[in-house]
Amino acid sequence: MTNAFTRVAEFTLDRPAADMPESAKEAAALMMLDTMGILIASAQMEAGVIARDTAALLYASSDPGFSAHMMFDGRTVSLAGAAYAAATQIDNLDGHDGYNPTKGHIGVVVLPALVALAEHCPDLTGPEALAAVVTGYEVAGRAGMSLHASASDYHTSGAWNALGVVAMASRMRRFSSEQMRHAMGIAEYHGPRSQMMREIANPTMLHDGSGWGALVGLSAAVLAERGFTGAPAITVEAESAAQYWADLGQFWQVEHQYVKPYPICRWAHAAIDGVRMLMLNNALSADQIKTLQINSFHEAARLFAGMPDTTSQAQYSLPFAVAVQAIYGRIGVEHISGAGLCDPKVAAFITRIQVSEDQRHSLRFPEGRWADVRITTTDGRVFASGDVHARGGPEDPFSRADVIAKFKDFAMPAIGVERTDAIAAAILGWTGESSRFSDLSPQLFAPAYRKAQ
């Protein structure tokens, strides 16, 4: 085994929860709460319904030891099937956390893996659950950075967050280091190295590949647990990869995730924030805006340009998102689905927006997500934002109260106040030494009782 893998195995299998910083565990609890809100809000969206039905059709289990219930559904499928369904559902409401250096998302697979695996850990404490979450973030993030440095194409999150799922399964199912090594090799070999920019150019329910990342990660873990072998994961064990694992257990990536204010591709957020800031600071209404010029980085400028026909297109459209924010002062599920997709006010406003690439913003990607905005009003005034970085990340983080408020905003329309509050109390309570993961379980599996509007 290489030194890098030995470090990963020792961290994953042997590092007790008590030896992880309280700040990392607190961040992990907030990330799980934030992701849970997106999962709940997306329960009745078409992609989530299809994913859960497909898991029931294709990914069931004949063995109770390898089965799990689908969240906010209740049907029993395999461990991998439950994780696949939830991760696909979350992935199709683009409001979940992300990590700039990976150009992608981790919590989208960590929450589904945690809940599926925890069904077979009846004594799991809150701190131990958070330690598994931290493990998933720390391993997945470094795998993502390693992959992007070693592959010429830009791959979706499912290509690398599968390794974080393997790490969680290895910890929670008490693998040996040899079992874990094979599982990571299997997951990397079969990971969905799907090309992100193809999805950006043609937005669909494929999104960021994380449903398949969760499926592959737990499938690889079960295979290795039963004796299947896999070649070493080169994103961990290649000599060139060692630099990405050197600070494992010292720098805590889970504390540096961004939280999204909007259920829209992160690439559009700086532009949305710039428009929001100018309108609030200058008391502007949408009717007062004659033209709106947005300059951003290359990838943001390539987002879908027109009025979207589908929820997928809406979440990958910068002009649409900016128009919704300008008109309504917020972007909710109701704006990116159903009647929101044919809103005549939004369609008319989009014609006033021009998007261009600016090289100085492109040079700062992926470490940053920058844009600048220039508004010209109907009476001839001009307002310029200057360079704006998307809020919610380490540079301009959400407070604990902000994350809780966001969770409630997404969850309450689907499951009501009482259940929303119970879920928040359980997850945030995991930082307590006497807490149990099972405090959350009674709230997880009954269906969302009404459709999110």
C-alpha cells in the first residue's frame, strides 16, 4: 500500500469522532441540514419521482442486511438503490452545497449514504454520524481535486464523490484496510466519468452525475465486503496524487463548502448576487431596468441562454435566474418548475439581459465564481456593481441562522412546520455526546404530505 492510501485508511477507519474538531462536526451538521432541505423540497419533482420508482424497479434487495428505505417515500430497496434515488433527487434541485476546488458537490451523496448505512447501525451516536459525514467530505473532496488535476476533461461530481461514499461505508461497516482499498479501486474504475460541459450545453435530468456516484460507491463497498477485488485507485495511490492527501486530517474541507442561496447552478450566483445588491442598494424595481449587462467567467457565460422549457434548463440558465431574482426578489422551487417555466414577466425581462465572458473572471475560476453587473435604468441612470463573488462560501459565509432559515424555507412547504422543526432539532443535536442518529429516523421515511409549490 502507498503512503497516501495508508493515510486515508488510518483517517477513515481509525480516527475517532472525539479526535475531529468540533468546528468540523458542527459544519457537517449544518451541511446535512442544508442538503436535507433540498431533498425534501425535491420530493415531488419529476426527476425524484422517476428515480425512486426506478430504484424500486431495478435496485431492490433480497437480503434485509443490504436493504434500506427510501427517504420521504418508505419503500424498501437495496442500500445502493436508496442512495441512488436520494442523490438523484437532490441533484435535480440545484440548491445543495459545493466545494470550489472540486468544481462540484459532496453533500449530495453523503446524506443519502449516511441514512442508508445508518439503518444497519442501531447504536450510532450523533458524533459518530457526524464523523462519518466528515470522512465522506474529506475523502471525496481530495479525490475530486486529484481527478481534475490528472484528467484533461471536466468530469461530473459522480466521477469522484463515489470514493467519499466508499470511505463512509468502510467506516460504518467496519471494513479492513484491504477491503477499503479494493472498494475504492472498484468505485474509481466504475465511476461515471461523465462530461460536465455536455450537460451544461444540453441541460437534462443527468445534472452532475451524483446519483450514479452514490450507486457506484455503495455497490463497490458491497462488492468488496463480499470479496470482490479492484485495482488500486490512482486518484489516491498514484505518485502524482500524493500532494492532494498530504493535509488529510489537518485541513478540514468540510468547513469550506459553500451554501447556495438559490436552487440554481453556482456559476450563475455571482451575477444574481450582483443584480440583487444593485437593486437593494438603489431601491430599484424590475420595471425600472432598461438593460442589464453581465460579465462573468467562461463557464458561466455558456449556461443556457433562453427561456427554459424544463426544470433542468431553468437551473442551468443564468439569464432566467437573474430575471426571476429581479422580478420576485427570490428564486424558489415554484419559479423553476410548473407555471414558472412560462412566466411572461420573466420571458420579457430576459430580452433586456446581455451576458459576456470576461477573461479576468475566467482566470479566477474554479477557485472563485466572479461576475460584474451593469444596470441602465429607463431614466438613463447607470449602476455598476464592481466585481462580485458569489455569497455563501468561505469568502462570505452563511451564518448558522442563515442555513437553518434556508432549510425551513425549502422544507416547510412540503412537510409542514412540526416535521421540519423535528428534523432540524435532531440533526443539529448530533453534536451532543448523548445524541443518537435514531432521533432522526422517525421523521425520514413517510412521504412528503403535500407537493412543494
